[in-house]
Amino acid sequence: MEQSLATSASSGVVGAALGQCYVRRSAAVEGKQELRVLLGVTASGKSELALELAERAGAEVVSMDSMLVYRGMDIGTAKPTAVERIRVLHHGLDLAAPSDVFTVQHWLAATEVALADIAARGRRALLVGGTAFYYKALVHGLFDGPDVDPALRASLEERYEREGAPALHAELARVDAPAAARIHANDRKRVVRALEVWHQSGRALSDWQREWGWDGSGANERPRRVVELVPEPERLEQRIVARTGAMLDAGWAAEAAAVRVSGGFSSTASQALGYAIALELHDGLISRELAQQRIALATRQFARRQRTWFRKFREARSVAALERPQDLAERVDEVLRWFDWA
């Protein structure tokens, strides 16, 4: 099914001392339809559970993963297979070329189209993924902040390079301590954006976000029922190592090289976990064993960051991940009851 990237026409505008700040309220936030969401860290088994849930409930899966949107990036992102996509209709996959910049705004627009289409056909929608920012934006709407000032951004980017991440993060801590507390110094994009908002509007990013419900206050939130699949740490470690090996065996390095020669990775696609290491393997710079070790380590670190984000979502009901094949039916029944789909 073709997915539209049309932007939402719904927006709010508030004045600021310097410039304008925009907050987009998507139809998803304003509507009455209650969401059903399955969250889980990478390699937690959420895709397997989602397939069973969707089949039992007559639902279609809407991806909430920022890397599944890219065509040709299938192995390294653990994209649902062709067989799985025949078994259950999926939305939000293969929306852009890896050379395209694909933002949360694009994802929200495509997701609104998918949710409306699913509802119009009398089907249920199951949102599945691990991109916490996408979930947050869908539930609260998207806080955009001031329009980008290219000169200011270039100046901040140059300072980040010249002065280093700690210096700009310290500056952010002085003007917006709450934002600095949740944004890591090495998260260049978010540090620069938070400083942009401060310089352009004279107000802290955290102030704008609190005003528009991004502080967890509950204002303007979309109704939803949320389940987080939580694996045991040791079991997750085993799954990560096994999955990484299987991906490399399936041709991940060749896939990464194919993307590189067919247009390359955009600034957003280049954030995909493990692809840079897979390219090193393809180019003969590292061994297969070292590539697997490094990707598995990066995946474990990423899963910890995901889990930190998910703990902020107090509405999520924790469900133990699948440890044995016989757990699947029990988990499906438990989640369907919580979703009120039983």
C-alpha cells in the first residue's frame, strides 16, 4: 500500500519575543480514537508477539521504528520479511530511500494516513516499535520550535566542532538545565537544537515543551493503551548476540555496501545501528568476529538507552518478554485483555 508523506494542515502558532514557535497538533492527538501500542527494546521479541496479536485481533501493524522506513535497509534493521508482511499487513515500511532525510514530521504524516485508512476499513491498528521519540510525538503532538535559522545553526555547528561537545552542553545547562539533564553532551543534533530555540525565542526549550504537554503533565495527550515488552537482561544479551550473527550471515555487510553505492546514507539513515561497522567489515578493515562483537555491544548500549526512555512512560504496562515458545499464547492473551481486544 502506498503511504502518503503529505504534511498535516493542523498547526498552532504562538508568539515569541524573538521569532515564532510552532506546535503541530496532529489529527492523531485531536481525535478520539484510542491507540494500542506495543513498545519494546531492540531484540526483545516484540515483532513476533505483534504478529500473533494482530492475527488474533484482526489488526494491522503500524511501524513505530525510525529505520524501517528506508528501502533496501532490510537485514540490518530486522525489517519484517515478505512472508510476515503477507501474513499481517504492515504500514510505515519502505517509505524513503536511504539517501533521503526522513524526519519525525514525515513519519507522523504517514502514520496519520495509515491510521485513517485502517479505521475507514473497519480494522484495528497496532502500533509497534522502539523509537520513543516517535511515540512521544504521536501521543502529544510535535513541538517544532522556531523555524531553522541557517546562519545560527551553522554557527552553533561550527562551535560544536571547534569548542567541543562539553562546552556547548555546559552552555545549554546554564540556559536550560532541564533540557541539559536529559540530552547527552554527545547528542549533537539535540544540543544544537535546544540552543537554537534559546537564542531565537529567548525561552528555554523545556519551557515550551512543558507548556505544550511534553513534560508528562498529561495535557493534550492522545488516549492509548500501552504495553512494554520487558526481557530479562541475560536473555536479551543472548538474543542480541544471536541476532547480530544471523544478520551478518544473511549479508548485512553487502547490504550496507549496496546502499553506499546507490546514493549513500542521509543524515537520518546514517544513524541506523551497526551499518558503519558492517561497511568496515565489507571493506576488509575488521574481522567478522570483531564486527559481531562491536555491533552487539552497540546494540546493548542502545537497548539500555531505549529502556531509560520507556521508564518515563508511566502509562505503559510491563509484560515479560517471551522466554520459551510456550510463553507466546499466554502473552498474547494477557496483552489482548489489556488492550480490551479479548
